Amino acid sequence: MPVELIDAKLPDFGVPAARPDLDRSIYSARLDALMKARRAASIDSLVIYADREHSANLAWLTGFDPRFEEALLIIAPGNIPTLLAGPENLGRAQKSEIEVDARLYPPFGLLGQDRSQTPDLEEVFASAGIEPGHRIGVLGWKYYGMSEAKRPETWFETPAFIIDTLRGIAGEQGKVVNANALLMDASTGLRAINEVAQIAQFEFGAVMCSEALKALFRSIRPGMSEFEAAQSMRLVGLPHSCHTMLSTGSRLVGLDSPSGKIIERGDPLTTAVGYWGGLSSRIGWVVEDASELPSNAPDWLERLAMPYFACAAEWYSTIGIGVTGGSLDAIARKHLGTPFFNLILNPGHLIHIDEWMNTPVYPNSKETLKSGQAIQCDIIPAAGAPYYGANIEDGIALLDERGRAELRDKHPDVAGRIDARRAFMTDTLGIALKPEVMPLSNLAAAYPPFLLAPDRLMALR
């Protein structure tokens, strides 16, 4: 796949005026689906733990994510789910999208707040319907496999005081098991497949991420500090799926936050913005053309960026319903499998409220992609100095013909932006897409490698 630089403006697909809401009926259907999955797994009751960094499972089910504090949802058959929250989140917990009995649990509050009225946790679980002998499933944000533990279902990332109390209640006749796979398995987890309304909501997040990067590309100038560059992104205050990243020059590290460092002409730059449902990331150089690249990496464009773009283009052209994760992994290994590229992480993963939910993309994976999945193009060569890397990370969704018809009917503005992105990727960048591929980002594979010339993009020749 020959790659070239073309003169093409950063695309303008428009920005939605409002973030689509999810109807309460969606949350009710999710609870029903979770109860069905619980029964199929021979689990009697469920406990879902969340904190500020790990709230996706709870938010998916209730629409509530705790801020500053932790929260715990207790679900037992025949009982209204009990939702424990700290003092600052109790009001928000009471407004959950499913019916809950929201109760104050002071230990979830910050240190120094009054905890003198803390109820006995064992009694709280009992009153919520958890009984001795129950097989209790616990969900937080991670599960484990046989390569990590001899009995992975007994490993937990949830706080020990919760697990210890549950084990005491379950007793010898019961068991406490890690149940995160019910929601987070890359193929069978309930969160792996999104409703059309959820995809429309995720598109809003993806748009705002990519618009932030576009604003940066229009504003970046030598002499700015990294803080000033980040301020030019005009971030909109949505809940983040990860912290905002920006680093340049000798301090360039993929996950670092901006600093007061002054950006110099000739610096490499990496940046990323993530909101619920979307993340956009790029690596480029603060130069106008290849003549300004450093003397020890004058061939960065030909040696690294162009092969990388060819890889991403084939990834986009290949992805579709029924494609295996192993096929996508093989594309990355074919293009970037040498030690120079130092390919890290999986070249694609499911994106959700959490930036990385799980991934069906790994060597020899037979897991097939499905309609309703939201998937991130996340191919990361970490070549290190002086070449650093390349990145055009954005997300897409997959929708079959029925899903696309529903999107056009219920969210015509979202469908219109997706159609425009598909046309841009095909007509301008030369990347052919299958009908089911729905680009969600307003950058839509647009890659300006030289950031002082943002209207010069990479494309297939």
C-alpha cells in the first residue's frame, strides 16, 4: 500500500449540539439481561463495586458513577437492589436509572468525615438479600485467567473488607466468585454489545475528543508551553475515560500529562484526549515538513509513519462483522512486526465508558467481531528516541443493516456525520470501508504528521 502526503484540510463533520440521552427502558433491559446471565452462571446474588476510576460496570447498569467516593450495588432475587454510597454521592445515587434502595454507607466517604453511624456491613448485605450458602458474584473492573492464577475465580480487585465479609456470609456451603466476565468478556460480556442509542451517545464523546485535537493542531506554535497547548484544546468538561495527555521533546512519554515545558520547533509531540465512548490520539512533529526532522531521524516519515499508516489503512479496510480478532492482529504483525517498530499492546480493543473494556484482538484469536461493538484502532509502535512513534488512534462502531436503519431513523444527525466520515476516508484518504463500519471520530483516520502544516495529511496513493 503506497502512502503519500496530500494537501487536504482537516475534516469538518460538524459537532452535535447535545449529548444523546439513554431512555430508562434501556437500563431496565440491561438489568433483565444481567439477571438472565446471573442465572445461566449459577450465581445467586451479585455485588457491583465502583470507585472514581472504575465505575463503568455500575454506570452501565444504573447511570450512576461515584465521584470522589466508592459505591456498591447489591442485587439479590426478590429484592430491590441496594445501592450504598458515601455522603457526597447519596443524592446522585438516588437518581439512578433503575429502581434502587440508595443507602448511606459512611466508610465510602473521604477521610475525616463522620463515620460514627456506620451500619454493620454483614447486616447490610443480609438486609439486601444475600444469604448463607449463596454463590455470590462480585464485579469490579477486572478478571483473571489460568495463566495468572490456579483458581482465577477467587482473585479479586475489589477491597478486601468487602470480599472478607461476603465470604463470611457465604460460609462453607457458598462461594464468592469473580463475575466481571458477565459484563466484560470481549465476546459474550453484556457490555461488549452496545445498543444503537449507546453508540449515538459514544459518538458524542468521540467527536469531542477529536475536536480537541483538531483545535490543538490549529493552535500549536513553537514557544508555547505544553500547558498553553493543552488549553487550546478547549476541553468541554465531560467525564474523562483517561487523563488528558500531552508531552513533547525529550520528555515525550505516551501517558504523561502536560507540563510547563516550552515547545520547540523540531520537537516530537504526543497527545490524547479520552471521554466516555471515545479517545483520539496522535504523534507528530512540530515542524512544517520533513526537512526539519532531526538529523538522527531524517527518514521518520518513510521508515516509520508511512508503514504505520499503511498498516492502519489495512486495519480499517479489513475490520467488519465476522472478522476475527486474530486477522486484525496479523495485519499489525505483517506491517510492524520487526524490532524497530516495537509494537506494544493489542492492535485494537473494545472501547466503552472505560477507555479499554477488553479486547478480542490478539495473536491467533478466533473471536469474531459483532454488530454493536465499539472498537478502537489502537496500533502503537514504540520505536523510542529518536524516532519515537506514530499514532492515529480513533474509534469505530460496527452496525449491521438493521442497526444502521435504526441509527438513520432515530439519530439522523449521527448517521449523517458517519456517512460524511466514510466518504472522507474513502474519497480523500483512499481507505475503503465495509458498509458496517461506522467511524465515530471527527478526525476519521486523518493524520497530519507535521503539525505546523495541519492540512497535509497521509493517504493511500
